[in-house]
Amino acid sequence: MSDAPVIAQKSPFPVEVEEGRNYFWCACGQSKRQPFCDGSHKDTAFSPVKYTAEKTGKVFFCGCKNTAKSPLCDGTHSKL
């Protein structure tokens, strides 16, 4: 078992979110429902990150799983 997440993609996932709704971002990179959790982290050290949308609109969820601002993209993918 690795303690590094799988890189799902080296770019963010743009997602239209709805104010007040909860989203669970995949932190392990193994989900088949990227960027969201599908339970694939079972038996890993990872847990999904809850994100509650502050307003309706587009946000950019991290795809490389290495962001310092999880669950949102901080540009880290450009250095991988």
C-alpha cells in the first residue's frame, strides 16, 4: 500500500456545484467517479474530503491529488 495518492489526471476537474450541497472529493485517486469518492479508498490511508459549496457555480477540483488546498486545485499539477 502506497502513502502517495494515484494521480487521476494532471489538470483540474471543472464542476458546476450547487450552493449548500455537499460533495465528497476523492483523495486517493482510485475512484472511477472522479473527482468524487466511490469508496475505492477502502483499505488505504485515505479518506474523502467533504466540500460544501458556498455558492452555485463552477469550481475546480484537484485532479492530481497533490494540492495543498484540498479539495480544490492550487496549480500543483503543473509541477508534477
